[in-house]
Amino acid sequence: MKTKTPHIYKPFILPALLLLFVAGIGEMHAQRFSATANINTFTRNNLSNDARADFNGTTNLSLNLRYYTRSKIGFRVGAGVENLNYEVNNGLSTDLGVRRQDITGILGIEWHPTLGDWMDIYPGIYIPVTVVGEDLVSRNIDDFRNGTVKAGLGTVLGANIRFLRILRLGVEFDARYQSFKSATLDAISDVSLRPYGRLNYTANLTIGVLL
């Protein structure tokens, strides 16, 4: 025996289905993902000891992926490349020019209270883990292999503006404390056994998408 749908309920079927559909869409968009590229070519470096090293500049490029919870907490994972150029005072008339390339992984957590608005402003903290590259010396001497991994702690404050619905363009400011390791410096410095505390202040341009 077939049961017929009472006529009185028929006008409510379509609105109910639409409501379920909208609720499902809202549930999907309550938790989002984003991918962002960060780039900067200016870094201010402070060394806590007389490390006999002068930084000429750095260039950083990284890719960052984020997962957002319903409470607008963002979990961040990223990886990037940092190109360093610096000089080491060897006590002679000419300093040693050094360049190297480090690879850094990032794990962090952020708060995005304005996620979904036209502007997203967020603070956060992160842990950078860096594989130190080989020191390439500009003079006719052997290069130095660092062969170390170092970790640190950083804070970030960022803001981005929404374009074309999913595109995001913005800037990030971060301060990172990390030990500075240089095989070239260790080879010629009489204070090479001291730990060098390195504090970076960085401004990054960011571009990405929010899904």
C-alpha cells in the first residue's frame, strides 16, 4: 500500500530542500582553506653579540597553506627559501663576502576575527625550522659547509584585502628570534663558540586565494 504525501505539506517541500542546501553550503564555508605566497627583499637583522657579521640583505620566498576552523582560528604550515648576503670581518683589510641559501619550514597558529570580510586582519605565532645552506665565499678559498638545523620563534601581524571574491592581496609584518649560524664566521672568529642571537624584523608582500 502506497502512502501519499498529504497535500498540505507539498508547499513546504521545496523550501525545506532549499534550506538544507543552504545549510550545507554554509557548513562547507564555515571551514576554509587558503594558499598564500609571501615575498620580501628587506630584512633588518640584529645580533646580540659582536659576531663580526654585517648583513647586506636577504630575499625570502615562501608558500603558506592555512586551514580555518569555525571559530576563525587558522592553522598554518609553510615552506620557503631564504637567500642571504653578508660580510664577515676576518681582521684583514678586506672582509669576506658570503652568500648562502637556507630552506625553512613554518608551523603556526593565527586568529582571523574578520575572516570573510573585505579586509582580514590577523595576529599569530609560528615556529620556523631552518636547514642551513652552504656558505659560498666570494674569495678564492674553499666554501664552508654548515650542515645544521636550527629552530626559532616568531610573531606575525598581517592584513589582506579581498579582490574578485577569492583573491587576496596584503602585507605581513613579523619578528623572528633565531640563532645565527655561519661556518665562515666560526672558522675565523675567536668568539665562534658564543651563541649568536638573531632578531629579524620583516615586511612581506602576500598574494593568494581563499577557498
